[in-house]
Amino acid sequence: MTMLAETVDAVIGTGTHRDTHEVEIADAAGKPIAVLRISNDSAGFTRLLATIAKAAPGPRVAVCMEGSRSYGIGLARALAAAGLLVIECEQPSRRQRRGKGKSDPIDAHLAVLAALRLDASRLPVPRADGDREALRILLVARQEITVARTAQAGRLRALLLTGDDTDRQAARTTLPGKALAALAGRDLAADASREQAVRQAEIRRLAEALDQARRQLKDNRAQLLTIVEDIAPGLTNRYGVGPVSAAQAIVSFSHPGRCRSEAAFAALAGTSPVPASSGQTVRHRLNRGGDWALNRAIHAIALVRMRSCPRTRAYVARRTAEGKTPREIRRCLKRYIARELYRQLTRTMNPPVSP
């Protein structure tokens, strides 16, 4: 294994915060060369780049950052634009901090030490910007709309259950667009009490909000599909892969090279088998780690295939006859789907090689 320390002239460790960043510039042996605090803005980024140009002992510079997609995203973009290698680092563990204490300069130094020990062929690079970031924003918005919509639907049904027989019947059924429009547009009786007037006003507000959320989710899905087809054409042609699950797969995959292999992608998705054998029992269990959003997307694909894909249904029947439990069968299916998604994304997202 070739460590990063063998391939660089200097390593920069950063502790990122909302207003300022703590930075340490060290040589390939981990000896500090310069320590500075910069502001989290363009002026601070320019100051750091100028310091690197003067203090670094050579042109091969790597920057190890914690929070490269949160407080440190501006700095990560500026450093990458300047041609520097930016890698992610995890928050120091208690074992790493033991005997050293906690401060911003200490965190920056620990980032330097962690980077120097990394395998140069398996560096954790930050996720990509551009269309991938657009998908992430849309997925976060979709999640927010869905959570709010679920709460509003529950409250609307609770209000309908306190009404007359017609309202109680409506509370027991689905609420499509026509039903919501009817609830929002119905007139209040002339002799209605104050309680009935307030209830109807709230029913109207919730019905209109739910109808708006329905339209927003429809627009969101259309935007996701457009971007997915631009980034990874044909991904949604896979059985059970819709725009939402495809978008999540792209967001987690980010770009070719971030996951070094399909096994690494399966581990990221939490679908890699974990040995759970003992004595004469030989089995594997589900991996409960990884990216839960990606795992949820793969789980949804697996459920769709188990329900309606003839090949998958035949596979489930065969593995059931072999004595596999439904949970074990789903684990196998999710591992296969992770492999399929990885290969499809790697093939479609790699730029064609010119002759």
C-alpha cells in the first residue's frame, strides 16, 4: 500500500466552522510549517492560497477537510478550482483525542496526521457539484414536502372524523385531487355555528395545502427525471427504478471513481453481506451501516421487483424452497441491485474515450 505521505510534498489539515476555518500546513512527515485562521469567505480563501504558494515545500499538495459539504464547501470549491487535491476526513475519535484535548488547532493537526496515513489509491474525495448537487437539492425538497404532506393529511382526516356522516366517510377513503377540490370549495351552511365555521376554514386550508403539495411533488418528479436522463441515460429503464430512486443512487454514487468498486458501493448502500456465523450455522445478515437514503431507495426497488417482476418472483420462490427467510432473500436482492446500479452508473457516467 502506498500512503499519501509518499506521494505529496505537503498536507493541509482544516477544521471548518461557520465563520472561520483553522488551517495547518505540514510537510510530508507531518511537521507543521504554518498555522493560520482564515475567514469563511473569498478573502479568506485567497489568503490561504497565497500562504500555500509561499509555505508549501513543493507543488504536490493535498487538503484534508472535515465538513467539505457543509461549512467547508466554499473552501473546498476554491481549493479544487486552484488545482489542489481535496479529500474528506472524519471527525477525530475519542481514542485519537485521548491525551491531546480538544481545540481547533488540534483538530487541524489530527486531520493532517489522518491524511498522511491514507492509502493513496483509495482517497475519500468529496462528492461532485453541478447536476448531482441539483438532484440532492430536489431530493431534500421532496422529503420536506412529503413529511409536511403526511402531517397535513393526518390532521385533515382527524377534522373530517369529527364532522357529519359524509365527512367521516371521506376520512376513510383516499383523497385525490377531485376530493380535495370538493372539500376546499364546499359552502358553509347559513346557520352554521362558530365551531363548524372554524372547522370548515381549517379543512379548506389543509385541502388546498395538500393539493398544492401534490402538484409540487409532480413537478419535483419531472425535474428529477429530466436531470437523471441527462446524467445517466437509461437508468430508469431498469425494472423498478423510478426517478426518485435513480436520483438518490446518483447522489450517493456522485461520480465514477468515488467508490473504488461495486463492493465498496454495496457497502456504502448498506447492502453488503455481514458474516453472522457461529458453530455449525453459516449465514450472513444485513449490513445496518452506510447511506440509509440509498439503502431505502434500493429497498423500494427490491419490493417493486418482488411484487411484479416475473424473474424476481421466480428467484424468491426458488430461494424460499431452499429455506431462505424473506429477510435473507431481500438482502440477496438488494446486493444484486447495488451491483446493477453501480455498473450502470459507471458505464453511463464515464465520458467516452476519444480515439
